[in-house]
Amino acid sequence: TLPVDVDAILTSLHGFLEQELDHLEVGASRARATLLYELGTLEELVLRDPARAVSRQREAHQADPSFVPGLRAVERHQAKQGSWADLLDALRLEVKLTSGEEARAALLERQAEILAHRLSDTEGAIDALRAAINLAPHSRRALELLRGVYARLGRWEDLLDVLQLLGGVTSDPVPRSRLTVEMAEVAEYRLDQSGRAEELYAYALQLDSSNEKALVALRRLYQIHGRWKELTELLATEAGREHEPDEMFADLYWAARITELHLHDESRAASLLETASALRPSDPLPLVPLTEIYGRIGLYEEQAAALSRQLRLARDGSERASICHRLGRVCDDWLGRPDRAIEAYQQALKQQPGHDPSLRALAQLYARLQHWDDLVELQLLRAERNRDPLLRSAIYLQTAEICERRLPDSPQNQRRAIDLYERAWSLHQGSSDAFRALDRIHRRTSGWEALTELYERKAEQTKDRALAVGLWREVAWIHERELGDRERALALYERIRQEKIEDRTALFQLARLYEELGRMSELRRALAERASLTEDENEANELQRRIGELLEGPL
């Protein structure tokens, strides 16, 4: 808020300017434009009437389009309203009215920004920026804007030219080196000109020897193109320039990898890696390829030693388990030391109890050495750690077979085998192997009650009615012949009959049992049902005859 006296003065000034405007002669366009502009400025800044101010400034521009202050005021309001096409026309007019080259270049840059970002006219923006650069060749802003437009359009050769111009207006070698790297990346990735890219990366390193991006890219390109001599020279230069142990380690490691992979001198590569490892013994990086090389050239004791060093440096339990597993394989497969292999596998399982490769390898080793008790405990551990029911079933089945066939034949081991077969079958009831094994072991041990329970469970679970009937018949037979329970057998045969299953064998056995037990009424019913099912006329007549005898005699 203005002081009262100042506000009064400005209000008085506004009235005076209006009087001046009213008394202007016709044709005094510049004077009219000037008064209208000043009135608009007072109304905007002092009287706080923006709508009236905009109207005044538009009148000023209409009165004299060449009046630059009025033109700029109109441009400001057009920008606020987002009238980009009108603003562009106003800027073009201002360029014509402006004499200084740098000022005109700045106006052209504003035009380019509107064309590119507001009107999506990239070609128009390019023309405006080229005109600006012709007026002011060292204008970094125009070059940066043109750089962005060319990058969005994918005009890579033009982008390279602009980057080169930017480098020309950059005196500091470090930013120039970064610009040169950008040029090299465009040449390599966009134009597929790797040779040109190599030259630019090399020049970037000349400008700034600490430019890591250029160094890494040049190493990569030398490697891609198989220019091993140049790459080793580059590594040697870097090693000579740097005296830090970390830098020396990196150069030795790279030299070793080149020697191994491209010069195929694995003994020399192993020597370089050992040197690098001695330089930084707490770094596992050289030990990984060193282990591989020792394995390929048959130095298995050295490979085992390298794996032991890796193990000392590893902290993650999963990684330590993997290293122990590999150490166990080397000791077992190549050094003929199963004792060391067992120790390594056991160490792997301490680090990661569910490490499946070590579990399987140790299981195979126990089987080969016939350490059956250890193998059983290990297999149970494998099963407990596994979440796949089918795989768990297979493991329990294998373990049960070990208990049945490999361990001493004792009641305890037989019970253990039965329990494991039961676990296998409960997890995978489609497993015929587990079912047959339980059938076999129960029959061999005369476990008739357990066998009938097994058959009954199978009959309840199966959707195959024929199979279920066969199982129920077998259960009835066992109750009759092995357990001496003919009443239970009768109940099972009756169950088959009540299920409306037309099973002549069950009816035959049912009739036989009723006859043996002297239950003639039930026998007559069973014979009648058999007669209704048979398609053999002679058999049907014989059954009817027997029914008649029952009615004539006992009934």
C-alpha cells in the first residue's frame, strides 16, 4: 500500500495523462501509444485494475505497432493467457524492430522455445535457432536449445555438429571432455560408428585424463574389437599414472582376464590373479575366476585351497553353502577324499539347512559308502525341508526302501519302513509304488489288520468303482480267511450288494457264507439276485432250482 501523499500524486498523474490523451491531435500515433502504455502501467501497478490495464496496452499496440514497450506489454499478457500463436507473431514483429544482433538472437531463442515446447513445431524451432546462432555464434543458450531439439528428433548427425559447436565455445577442458564423450556416445550408439567413437573417446581422455566414462568406454570398445594390444597399453598407462593399491589391483585383474579369455594363457592368468589377490587378500573378486582356471588346468589341490579362501571371505549363508558344496564336489570327484567331501557338505548344511544340492550330493555319497543310518537321517531332513508334496513323497519312499532293504531286519526298522511308506502314500495317494510296498510288507509280516485298513482307505479314496469293489472283496476275503471274522466279511459283501454294484463274485461269496452259516433266508435272497443278473439260462434255472429246494426244505 502506497502512502497517502504518493497515492494522491499518482492518481493525479493518471488524471493528467487521461487529459493529455483526450487533447492529442489526430495522427499522433507514437504519442498516443506512449500515453496509453503509461496509463496501462499505472492502472496495473497502482490502481490494481488488470483488465483495464490490458485494454490500454492493447490500444497502445494498435495505435503504434512499432512501439516496443507496448509490444512487450502485450507479449507479457499473451504469455499469461497462453496465447502462444499471438505471442509468436508479436515476437517476430519485435525481432524486426530490434537492432542489436544479440538482442535479436535472444528473441529468436524465445520464439524457438514456444515453437518447440508450446506449438510442437520443431522445424520452426530449428529455423529460429539457426537464425539465432547466425546472429550470435557463441550463444550457449541457442546451442543448448538446438541440442535438445535434435536429440528429441533423433537427428544424430546434426546433434554431433551442435555438440562440436558447444565444445568450441567451451574453454574449460573438463566440460569439453564431457561434451566429447557425449559426441562419442552418439556416434557409437546412434550412428553405429564405433571407429569414430573410439577417436572421440581417446580425444576426451586427452582433454581430461580423469574422465572415467571415456576410459571405461574406450576399454570396452577395444575389447569388443579385439584390440588387445591397445587395451593392454591403456591399462599400463593407467597403472603407471595411478599408484593407489586399489587401482593397481583393478589393472592386474583386468590384465588377468584378458590373458585368460583372449590370449588363452591360463597359467599366466592364474599367476596374475594370485598377485592381485595377494595385493588385496580381503577381496573375493579374483578368487572366483582363479577357482575356475585351476579346475580347467587340473590343479585340484590349488582349486580346493582357492575355494577355502573364498569360504573365509564369504558372509552370506547361501553363498557359503554354495562354496562348501563345490568344495565337497572337488574333494570327492577329483581328490579322492570322501571324508573331506562329507565334512564340506555337512558344513554347507550348517550354513543353509535346506541347501538341496548339498543334501542330494551327501545322500549319494552316503549311499555309495553304505552309511545307511546317516542316509536315513539325511533323507528325513530333505523331506522336512521340501515344500513340494510329490517330491517329499518320493523322498519318503526312497527312505522307506532303505529301512526295509538296507538296514538290519528288525521289528523296529520294519515299523519305521511302514511309517515312511505311509507318509509317502498320504502325500501322494496316486503313488502305486508306496501302495504296493505297504501291501508287500503287511503281507510279509502278517499285518492283516493294517492291510485291511490300507485297502479300505484306498477303496474310499478311489473314483474307480471297479477298483473299489475289488478292494472291498479283498478286505472281505482277508477278514474271512486270515482274521476268521466271517461276520465282518458278510457285512462287506452286503455293502457291495447295497451299493447297487452288480458284482457276481461278491454275490457268490455272499451266498456261500450264508449257506455255511445256515442263514437260509438271506441265502435265498442272494440266489435270487444272482439269478436276476446272469445271462446264462442254464445257470439261472439251476439257481431257481436251488431256491425251490430251500423253500421246500429248510424254509
